[in-house]
Amino acid sequence: MLYDKSFEKDNCGFGLIAHIEGEPSHKVVRTAIHGLARMQHRGAILADGKTGDGCGLLLQKPDRFFRYIAETQGWSLARNYSVGMLFLNNDPEKAAISRKIIEEEVLRETLSVVGWREVPINRDVLGEVALSSLPVIEQLFINAPA
């Protein structure tokens, strides 16, 4: 059997909040966070009171933020660059293998690796369940040719 309706899943909700003119706005972010907080009614938090189900915000970080981060690391970003968000294994050897493979693929695409940055995490706000599966979260800065 290729299809079984018992495998169908439904989402409780989806919200889209944006500035109609595309202007960055802290008010939009505050409104989105307020909306997420209202979704607790659907059991989005485990019994530990901290571990969520993965709902969150997708937003565009400003160019000047990434340029500032690069500057503090002593990196030079090209006019065309990107930042990848990666979730790596907690085993340092496995994480190193993943980084190597990713860097090889970046180079194969005629891009250049600028550097890796460990993303700051506030572990104090995470529940036991979330902490038990928390990956290493890093950003990869990549320059592209003009």
C-alpha cells in the first residue's frame, strides 16, 4: 500500500507576519514572538515547561550584523556572500568530518570558505529533553565571486 491516510498529519497553525514594504522592523519581531507565545494552548511545550516542539521564527538578519560578526573575527566578506546555519554532531570527530565534506562542496562550487562561527546558545532556557539532543550549532561564512 503506497498511501494510508493514517499517516496524514495536520499543523495547528501557521502565521505570517511581515512589513508590507519589506522594511526591517523590531515591532514585526515582537509581534511574531507574541504570536508564538499564544501557541502554548496546543501543547507545544513538554512537561518540563521548557522544551518546545520546534516552532520558531524565520527571519532575515541584516547585512550589517553579519559584516560586524565577520569583522570581529578578522574576516573579510565579499560583496556577495552567504551564511549557512549548520547543526553538527556533538562528537568532535564526526563534526570535523561534516565540516570537511561541506568545505569540499563549497570549493567545488567555486566559492570560498571565510570561516566557521559557533552560534551563542543560552542553555539555561532549555529543558532536559532539548538539552539531551542539542546539536553543535555553527555558521559557515562563504564568499562568492563577483
